[in-house]
Amino acid sequence: EAGVAQSPRYKIIEKRQSVAFWCNPISGHATLYWYQQILGQGPKLLIQFQNNGVVDDSQLPKDRFSAERLKGVDSTLKIQPAKLEDSAVYLCASSSRQGGDTQYFGPGTRLTVL
Amino acid sequence: GNSVTQMEGPVTLSEEAFLTINCTYTATGYPSLFWYVQYPGEGLQLLLKATKADDKGSNKGFEATYRKETTSFHLEKGSVQVSDSAVYFCALSDPGGSYIPTFGRGTSLIVHP
């Protein structure tokens, strides 16, 4: 079974530029998560999708971050414009359902904003 | 809101030593509890989980027991190996909180030969 795929693996941009990350979850997984992991901290949930609907986006900085999951499969996360404090690893995870179910994580995208 | 508190790292041990990493939580409902592990250069992966009080999760010699009375889920292993060196994350998923997952800060474990 293929795992969660993310691209790119690394990205370096200058502040005020835009960037987009892509995630393809495990086939058949209804729930998809985007996390921000700053160095030395645990993952912080940005947005959670159930199929193509948003379950929670309370910690997503909506003035600059956006995410979509068209057709309930793969997803993109965009930052526009980027700030220095957005430097982090962006993790995508999926699970077959909400609740007490195992999340499967992708390798992450390491973003550096200069 | 929900929260997970882990002991500060790094935890440094010699091979075959006993390991405990403390984790306590705050939740509005009756959460499921997880330990995830991140080996160097890899993504997070599930180590073990427990979905109700008094359940014990176990995997690869690691164990953790869901203690509702102390709101804890401490990770233990009787004899660590160098290959256990990694960052360990405690996490919860709370049905009273719409199943939004919450992670701790992570605890780095370094095992010396």
C-alpha cells in the first residue's frame, strides 16, 4: 500500500513570495490533516478535512494560508505572502476516519523563508 | 481547550536502561491516546495507542497505560537499544473536541552504546 505522498520535499523562498504544497493521502482515506511543525515543537494542526469538507481550520492563519481538497482526494496548502516565521516543516497526514484512528504521515515539506 | 504535556528532553540513556517518558493530558471528553515516533530523517509513525481507560497499548517492547484518574499515558520500555533513539510525541484525539488531534512538544531520546 502506498503511503502519504508530499511534494516538494524542500523549498526555499524569500519573504512575501508565494508557495504551494501538495499532498496525496493513502487511497480510500477520508480524513486529511495539514500540520505545521516548527523546529523543537510538536505538530500544530492547521486544517482537517473530512472528504472535501473542512472539519476544523481554527488555527489556520486565513489572511495568508489557504487549503483545498477538491474531489476529496489530494490537497494543496498555499501560503501567500510568506513571512519569516512560516519557516517550518509542513506535514500532511491521513486516516480512514475521524476519532481514535491512526494517522499516517507523509515525509513533510521543509520550508525556509529568507 | 485540549492540551498534552510531555517531559522535557533530551533523555539520555545507556543501552539496556529502563525508559520512562511522562505524558499528561487535558481533554473535554474521553480521548483516544497515542504515542508517535519520529526516527532521524523520517516521518512520524504510530508507535502505540489506547482508546479507553485502563487499556494498555504496546509495540516493539514499548508500553503505555491509559490512566484516566491521573490523566496520564506514560511511555515505558524495559531495555532500550541504540536504535530507539528518536523523538517521541504523545497525542490525543478527543470526541468532545470534535476529534481534533493535539500533540505534545516531543521528547528526544538518545541511547548510547
